[in-house]
Amino acid sequence: PFPSDSVYKLIRGSIPKNGLVVALDGIENPHNQGAIIRSCAYFGVHGLIIPGSGKVTGITPSAARLAEGGWESVPVYNSSDLSSSLRDCREQGWCVVGADPNAKESLNSAKICFPAVLVLGDEHEGLSDRVKSRCDTLVTIPGKGDIQSLNVSVAAGIMLAELDRRRSTSKKSTKPK
């Protein structure tokens, strides 16, 4: 795997008021990782947090290739405990938004402030319970078809587009209670 900085460099560093970060919770497939990195680069995400322990501990060379240049423009940060890192993000005043196909709240109606962290889970397992407990809100993408969920990289692109639209039009946000 390619090297990455510690997540604490991101958390303790400077992030713009409209900053956006993505965190991956157990996403192993290099095709999904690469597509997510490319979407992060397209939407100007300020950092990608990846697990530093467990089955997935970094971005593989194949994922970086599949990102088609996105790897070079999105800083990647390593977290040995994603749940604790998200807690630290919240303590810094960041809004932590978890993607969950079973959430009751729609992405379109959720109150989200910035800076924000979008947390994406594995397609089969979703977000871990520990990570879910650190989220300010869990959101789903509303759909009308027969399929229950989207590929995680497609969901990432849709969610990033909506969050980017909001942060571009938002003058001042307050953290949801």
C-alpha cells in the first residue's frame, strides 16, 4: 500500500469552514477505492481517511491507478481507530455524516453543517456499529427502483455532489443538535 500521513495531522491541522473529508470504513475493493478517490478529487475533498488496522490498511497501487490521477490531489490519512478519529473530528466541531441505506433520514433533507466528514461503509457490512455511534446523522440516498442500494463508489459520487452543492451555497451553518 502507498504511504499516508496520520489522521491527527488532518484533525489538528487547518481545514476550511466549508471543508469536506471522506472516511472509509472497511471498503476493500480497489475498484471502489479508486473510484471514490477520483470522485474526492473531482469535488475538492480535503482529505481521505482510511483504516490503519484490520483487513484494509491502505490504498493499493491498483486503487491508485484506478483513481486516474485522483491519488495525487487528495491527501490520504491513516487512522488506527476510525471511531476514535471521528470522535476527535466531532470535538473539532466537524459534522460527521454516515451513509446508511437503512437510515430514516434522506440526504436531501438532512441538516448538515461544514466542515463535514462523509463516512462510507463496506457494501456488504455497511458502517460498523462503533462508527455509526460517532455519526451526527445517518443518511440515505432516496431511490425509486427495485434495487435496495447502490455501489458504494456510485453512492459516494452522488453524496459528494450534494454535499459540494450545499457547501458552495451555504454561507454559515450551525452544527445539528
